[in-house]
Amino acid sequence: MTEFAEIWTYLSTDPLLWLTLTLAAYGVGDALFKASGRKPFVNPVLITVACLAVLLQLSGTSYGTYFAGAQFVHFMLGPATVALAIPLYANLNHIKKSALPMIAALVAGSLAAMLSAVGIAAALGLDTDILLALIPKSATAPVALGVSEAIGGSPSLTAVFVITTGITGAIVATPLLNLLGITDWRARGFAVGVASHGIGTARAFQVNETAGAFSGVGMGLNALLTALIAPLIARWLLGG
Amino acid sequence: MIIHLATLLAFQLLGEVTSRGLDLPLPGPVIGMALLFISCVMWPRLAQTITPTTTVLLGHLSLLFVPAGVGVVGHLDKFGSDGAALGVAIIGSTVVAISIGALTFVGLCKLMATSHD
């Protein structure tokens, strides 16, 4: 019989193990989410990430080794983003009718996200380099990282802020919007997409198809607006 | 199924080339989404054909953020004493942004409804 150490040597250098565990952990996260009656606090991304983080810690596996397996899942983010065009198209009539509210909500939501993050962080005494990395956090990851680099922030810091913002949005959206008494799925989805990009959009799709479609539009439009406005906020912040 | 995935990848590829070629501030997949959307408006059958695959893919959109999310966990302890302030800034600003965005949307819908009366 082969020693476990030898089997582990194979497993730890092959992408198969961590790809399998990523899908299995997501299966657990998704099952818990469904068993909870789709409660927002039982967020499948958060549960799956926590399970995997514990496994990596226990097995002493580096993130690089993990990602060699998980990259196949990560890669699918690209085609999935492209696929958002389909619910967008299916809701074309809705979207045509709400162009004006969408533009207003985009500008208001996007500015609120950037300015309130910088405002709160500055009030709590965080350094300027952290403030810069915070500015684009509501935009979808590839845009946020590019913007962060362009305005002199740290992209790796921004990556952390983008993911935590997405998970926060996915968790708080339903109770918050219920509290505000907003029942319009278009408004709910759109605001979530603008504030918390793809992770918020994934959550919106779990709740309602129309909300998901509008969330996808909000995410796409805010990617554009953040790329345009973040440099201006950064310049103002640096006192130029 | 395979041909549907190939279609999505082709639009992503087109988006990447456009983004880099024209030096646009948008990532390739977002431009690919816009191009696919325009193509669906021009050829409605395209949307019909690939819908089964996109429904499956978008139904498990959460899964696709897991690898990046795991990367974040390794950074969390680096924030030390800044962690609490950052948590407040991120949670606070997300709550503010969702509230203001949704209220603006609903407010404008009401305004437009009354102006039509």
C-alpha cells in the first residue's frame, strides 16, 4: 500500500484536489443556504470561503497551491459576466421604461458609495493610502483593481475591499430594503448591483429574476462610472 | 451547451480585444456583455438559443467568487487595529449606497408617474 505522504505529495501538486474541494464546499454552502430558507445571513460565498480557509490553514496549503486548482472556477467569471447580457435582454422593456430612474440611481448610488466610504474611513483616522484603495470598492473586481492602480492605491488592498463590500451588500440588502419599504424589484436589484457588483448580483438572482437583471445593469454601469469619477475623487482627496 | 459556451467566450474575447485595442477603462467581459446584448437586440434568436446555458451559469454565480474570496482571508489579519474602522467604513458605505440608490430610483419613478397625470 502506498504511504499517505506519497499520495499527499501527488495531491498537493495537482489542481484536482482543490478544484474538487472548492465545488464540494460550495455544495455545502448552497445546501445550508437553501436549508435556511434562503436567509441572507446564510451567504453561500461566505460559508464556502470560510470552509476552504479553514481547510487551507489545517493542511498548511498556500493560496498559490489552492488557486492552481481553483483557477478553473475563477476563469468562468469572464463568460458569466458576458452571460449577464441575456437577462438584460429579457428585461429590455422594463429597462427602456426606467432609463431615467436608472441614471439618477446610478449617479446617486455610485457617488454615495465612494464618498461615504472615504468619509467614514477618514473620520475614523485611516491613512490616505487606505482611503485611495477604498474609493473603487463598489465596482466589479477587474475595474476596481485597474482604477486603484491608476489613482495610486494598492490593488491588493482594493481586492480585499471589493470582496468584503460584495459580501456585505449580499447580506444586508434584503433586510435593509425591506426596512426602507422598497418593494420595486427593479429599484432593489439596481441599487444592489451599483453598490456591491457581482456578489450582490449573484444574491439578487437568488431572490428574483428581475432584480438580478437590474443588478447586472447596475454593476455594468457602475464599472463605467467608477472608472470615470474615482480619479476625480482621488485628486480632491490628495488636495490637488 | 458547448457551442453556447463558445459563443460566450467569443464575445469575451471580442470584448478583451476591444478594451485593449481602444484603451478603454472597462474590462473585456463587461464590453463583451454589451456586445452580446446588442447582438441579441439585432438577432433575437441568439438570446433564445443560449438562454438555457446562461441560466445555469448565472444560477451559480456565487460559486465563481469563491477563489478570489479565499485569497482575501489571508489578508484579513494584516489590518490589525485598522480592521474595525475598515469594517465600519465598508458596512456603513454599502448600507448608505444601497439605500440612496434604491430611494433615488423609487423617488424618480414616483415623480415621473405624477408628471404624466
